[in-house]
Amino acid sequence: MATGGRGAVVAMAARSTLSSASVTLFLLLVLPRVSEAQTFFFPFRQPETCGHNQYFDISALSCVACGSNQRQDARGTSCVCLPGFQMISNNGGSDITCKKCPEHMKGVTEDGWNCISCPGGLTAEGKCHCPTGHILVERNVNGTLLSQATCELCDESENSFTVANALGNRCVRCEPAFINTSKSCACSEPNILTGGLCLSSTGNFPLRMISTARYGELGISFTSEWFAKYLQSSAAACWVYGNLTSCQALGNMCVMNMNYYDSSTFDACGLFQFIFENTAALGTVHSVSFWRQNLPWLFYGDQLGLAPQILSTTPLPTNFSFKGENQSTKLKFVAASYDVRGNFLKWQTLEGGILQLCPDTEMRLNAAYSFGTTYQQSCEIPVPKILTDFPTPTFYDVYLEYTDENQHQYIWAVPVLNLNLQHKKMFVNKDSSSGKWLLTRRIFLVDTLSGRENDLGSQPRLIRVATQISLSIHLVPNTKNGNIYPPLITIAYHDIDIKDPSSQSVKVSFSVTYEMDQGEAHVQTDIALGVLGGLAVLSSLLKTAGWKRRIGSPMIDLQTVAKFLVYYAGDLANVFFIITVGTGLYWLIFFKAQKSVSVLLPVPAQEKRFVTYVGCGFALKALQFLHKLISQITIDIFFIDWERPKGKVLKAVEGEGGVRSATVPVSIWRTYFVANEWNEIQTVRKINPLFQVLTVLFLLEIVFFAVFYERFIEDKIRQFVDLCCMSNISVFLLSHRCFGYYIHGRSVHGHADTNMEEMNMNLKREAENLCSQRGLVPNTDGQTFQIAISSQMRQHYDRIHETLTRKNGPARLLSSSGSTFEQSVKAYHTMNKFLGSFIDHVHKEMDYFIKDKLLLERILGMEFMEPMEKSIFYNDEGYSFSSVLYYGNEATLLIYDLMFFCVVDLACQNFILAAFLTYLQQEIFRFIRNAVGQKNLASKTLVDQRFLI
């Protein structure tokens, strides 16, 4: 079928009279089309997972069955005949034919083509075994196959189709290409010898090939020695024989040329595209239209608008979560790696710095693949180190490994955005519009091979280095389950002209970014800014009006406008502060607290608005500070001294030689002291600046990077259950008419009202398992149950309970008559006896049975089975009776407290007051709850309320 399809293409190409319309129709039929139903994922297979009768197809990246009488070869990427079988034909892969050897010639020649009688034993591969130091010779000097193997030297005979190998230690059959083309081991004219292959000159394959290496960044093109030696042979072997390794080598050369394709020339990518278009009959791999059988997957096609479909149409069928049982925080990238000659090397994870040229510790290198971690790494590498570490390039096809809900492993092809790719002589991938992008698949890190001109052993003229590799992950909008779109590898290569390697170096970087649509957040921020900005205007107007009143000027002049702007600057700075703090808390809280990923931190490009708000807030706050400073230093101040003189003193009169009385002077030191103190307190703050800075540093450097867990927290609920058992008291609680809870507290020792010595003895026996277990069901520990009682049980309960609460409980016991009290006591004992007998299955007409709740019942918080004739006790290991207490409603109370705190804080702009009022309302409601609860408990259980604390 493949041959027929290829022949049709050849025939069509041979017609010189084809019209342009026919050519266009042909291209439309051959070129792949993108289907909306097309997927880009398939099962993930490792070569070692293939069975012994399978081989790993390095093109399809999957296991393919070998033919009959065949098995996997040593590398696992092809098939060989089983021991005792000779090959009749071999075209690679599973396309070989094997025939069983006769009984008198059980051995197989080293090349596997013939059967032979061995002078000694056989190896595990069914080949003849010779003693050490001997050379196994299977053919005579003229190339004729011997009936029995000997140790003769090979004779290169034209008729034998055998030649000595490179080491001269065995005779091997010459290449099938020589035999098929020239019927000999020589490639004579007019046949063409290239790359060790003999090709017929009459084949329909382009012979005018261009061995050009293109360096578009420098605008340089020259003949590459590597391309000159191996381009034609790789393309020919791929086209004529469908050789998988040659097809991979051809694809590698296209990638080394930055996937540059020009339909008018037959360079590496031109030849690859020629083979791709003319082998449509071979079919596709994994239903991917861009992936032709035998060929590597290099392109996603050149249709406009294709890139957005690939990147943002189909989410990955997996999700990521930071918490829970299904925690998934690692991006498991794997790569199929190939050497420059097209050999499949191995599957390898990207961890360990496979794509990171900068050296670092393994922990830091692997941190790049922790989901949600924005990663940045850069360094400068000397050119001599690059030349030493990368003599030949290694190529990678990157995939994201994931596990579906059925625990099956799959891999998703990761597209590549090569910024150096040229289409129609334009760097289309540098365009800001993704609709113009052309995505590719295969990448490499360093190419020091294609830049060698005349000798592969010489220093390269140019080298190409991946200086920027960025892995970007986009979160699906409005996702609640941590879904992402296919990751995108953006890579930029730098062409380096080697002049003085010892003085040259190159800067490289590797980064991982996470993005989500921040449009909705921007809208909310704009709304908040508008509302708060309006309030800031009102606040500034009030401050300006107050200032006008204080200066006693009713006129609105230029000074008034300037004052308003200064006030507004301060209030607007507060608005920016609120918005930035709120936005920061939103990013922090929602990102850290989320279970399934639905929020990602913004990338630097998305933080521009946030940074602008911070800058504007600082500038406006600085203006307000300067205004405050000027106002303070321009005030008028006078220290009034209210001290009065204390009498008179005799004072000499200068120039008169006498004395006279004078008022005692008032000392000035007090005024000096007050002025000095005033000067000192001018810059004193409520919060010590040093303490403030140290506190901020402590919070940023320690709290956010260390996790503290409260340990040894006492479990009040479990302690209460233990207390019931120690007290020999069970609790029967009905939160609804026919639903409630039961705590089985019957003591395993029979009684609990005892002295200390016996109590300690009972506890010791229980600790040493010398007594029965505490559970309601024998030999179990289940003490807590959810109960659904029958209507008959409830009616009987109500009749007894009505007598118990007829006088509205113990609150009126002091004024009630003795007969009433005795009646209540009697009713109490009746209820106690009834419930005890009910638990002991005494009342067969009101019996019960014990069962576990269904999973769906637990999830929905309801019971599917109605207690018609018998009551139902559901095992309850979660102590759900706490739902009638504050303890079991912690989430509701916590959310209420948080909302109360936020409301008060927003209203008062004082978190200290908000915290105080939150605590105060907690205590008030706790007091009310206790008071009402005490009264209700007293009325239900005949306990005097004065004894309830």
C-alpha cells in the first residue's frame, strides 16, 4: 500500500503538463488538516516495557509486534530472527523474513543470513562458538558459504557479497543497497555513492540538494561539513528505504537549521517536507496529522491561527492540587532524546537540569518543576566550556506525563515556540499575536557541529546556543479543579561567531512562569479604586472645609484648591494602600489556601498595575508627609511661665554705692527644660521605628518560610466520651423528633461509684486488656452513634418525658409540693429505666439494629432508610454529636467571626478595635448560649440549675 502510494506520487511528479490547479488540488489532498476532534496525547511507553516479541518504534514512540519467528534485538528498537532461524530479507524494524535452519546445520552465521554447521557449540544467539583467539570464518576465500565454519580469513570476492568489516575480524554481507542497486559490493556509475549507500540515479528524488547551514540572527549562510556528508544519504535512506534512524537524522538537520523551510530549495527542511508530503499513504502516528509514519514530528503545520487552537482550546485531562489525598504538585516532564545521527537514546525526565545549562544543586534545579513555583535561573558560560561539554547536539521531544482517573499513564506533546524560526524570511514567532505563530516540537541546547565548514574535527566557525528557555503554564479560566492548558516552551537561540573562544562567553537563562487571566481581577480593582477614590474626595472636601473654618476664611481661592489637592493626595495614597494590601492578601491567601489550583500569582507583566499603584501611593504619601513636615516646622509656639516672684531682696545699685530692695527674679531653667523636652518629642513615634523594621523582617523572613504546627491539643470531645464511660453514664440526645445521637458510656467494670483504690485497679485492668471493650457491640470500641428512632419509640419517649417536664422543670422545685417533686423523680427513674431497657433490646416491639452509613449518606448528610418498625443506630466514629455544640460548628463560627472582624475593620479602619469587638461579641454570645443552655439542660434532666457552672 505504501509502495503504491509512493508510485502514484512519482507518476504525478513526472507529468510536466500538470496545470497549477491540479498541483493545488494535490497539495490540498496531501497536506494535513486540523480537525477539532484531533488530540495530541497517547499512551506513554518505555522501551523496557515492550515484550520480548515486540520492538520499540522510535518514530511512533510505541511498542510494535515483531513478525513470526522473531524477537526483540539487544537495543530493543528492532527485530531479529530467533536462534536457529536464518534471515531471508531484512528492511529494518519488523520487516524481515526468517526461515528455520535444517537439523544438520543448526548454527546461524554471524550476519544471520545463512545456516551453517558449527565445529563446536552454539552461543545463546544460535551462532557458532570458537575458542578464544580464533576468528570465526563462515565462508571460504571466494565468499562461498562453508558447510562447516572454520577460522579462515575473508576473501573479498565479488560473487560472495561479503567484505571484511572495519576491524577485519569477521566476514559480513555487504550493504543491501549495493546488492539491490549494482548486484555487487561496489557502487559503480551511473549509481551514486553517498553516506555509505549506493543509490540509483534513475530514482525520483531531488539530487540538487543544498548543504547549507543558516544563521539568520547573523545573516550568514555557508556549507556545513556535517550537512555535506550526511544530508543526502540520510534523506535518501529515509525516502527510499524508510529507514527510521535516517529519518530522525534528517529531522535533526532541519531542527539545526531552525526549522527554516523554503519550498524553492531542497535544504534539510525542504527535503523533510518533500518526504512528508509524498508519504501520505503511510498514514499518521497516534492519529496526529502532523506526525507521519517513519518521520519525526517537527511541525504543527503552517496554517494561520493554528497556534491559539493548540495552546488554549483543549485543557490537559488532569488537574493539580496543593492539598488532599490527590495532591499533585509536580510537573512530570519527560523527553525522548536522540543523538545527532538519529539514534534513539532514552526516555529521560527533565529533572536534574536536562534543559538547564546553568549549574546548580539538584534540589534547586528540580524546583523548576514544582507546580505553581515561578522559577528564574541565569548565568554566564565561557565558550570553551560549551565547546568541551557539547561536541555534538542532543535533541529532545518534550512531553508532559500525567495519569488519568483510571491510573493509566499518558504523555501530552509539549509545543515549542522557536523565536529564531523564519517563515517567508520573517521571524513570525516574535510577533505579539499568537495567531501568526508557527509551533514546532524538537529542540536542542547547543549546536557546535553544523557550524564546522571543512573538517568535522576542526573548530566550528559558528555555534548556536539556546540562551533563553522559558516554560509557561496557563491556567484554564474559571477552573475549580486545577486544570491547565498544554504548557509552552519558548526558546531563543543565539548565534556566536567564534573568533577568540578564550575571551568569549554567553549568557543563558531558564525560567518557568505561570499565568492566568487577570481581567476579572483588574475589573474588581478598578471598581474598588473608583468607589474608594470617590470616598477620598468626600474626605478631602471635609478636611478642606474644616481647614477653612479654622483659618477663618470663607472665600475659595487658589490656596484653598492647593490645600484640597494636598489633602486629596493623602487620602488617595490611603486608597492605593488599601487596594495594594487587599490585592496582596488576595493573592497570598487564595494561592496558599487553595486545594485544587484555581488561582495563580501574576507574572511580572501582569504586576505592572500593582507596581504602579504602589508607586503612586508612595509618591502621594511622600507629598502628604512633606505637607505635614512643613506645617509642623512653621507653627507659632510660646512657653508661658506662670511662676510668680517670692518676695524682695536687697540689691546693690551700681554707680550709686548703695543698696535698695528688688523683686526676687524667676529662674529660666524650667523654660529651658520644657523647650528641650518639646524638641525631643517632636520626632518620637508611637511605634519604635527599629522595632517596626525588625518585626517586618521577622514576618517576611521567618513566618512566611517556616511552618509551625500546634501540637498536643487536647480533644475535649473524646475526653467527654471517656468521662461518660468513667462515670458510667450514657447520653441519649435527640436533635430532631426522630433523629439524634447516642454516647454509650456504660462502664465495663459494672460500676463507677467507688473509691480511689478500686478506680485505679479498674483503669489498670482496662489498660492491660483484662476486661471487655467499651463498645455497645461486644468486642468493639464503638461508643458514639447517630440514631434514627421509630415513631413508636418516640411516642413512648414523649409520654414519659411529658410527666418529667410537666411543671416546667426544676426551676420551680423550691416552691412545688413534695408530691410534685416525687412525681418528677419517679418520671426520671422511669425514663432512665426505659432507655436502659431500650438499649438492652428488652422491648422487641421497639428494637433497633446497628449499621454503617453509606458513603453517599455521609456525603449528603442524610439517611436513605426510614426507621419503620425498628430504630437504626449508625456507627459514628467522627463524634458528630458535636454538631449540637460550638465545637462541631467551628467553620460557621469562624466564618462569622471573620466577617464580623472585616465589617468592623472596614467601618472603623482600626484592626485593634475590630479584634476587641470580635472577642467581645464572642463572649456575649457565649454567655447567652451558656445561660439558655443551662436552663434548657436543667428542665430536661432534673438537674438543679444552681449546680451548673
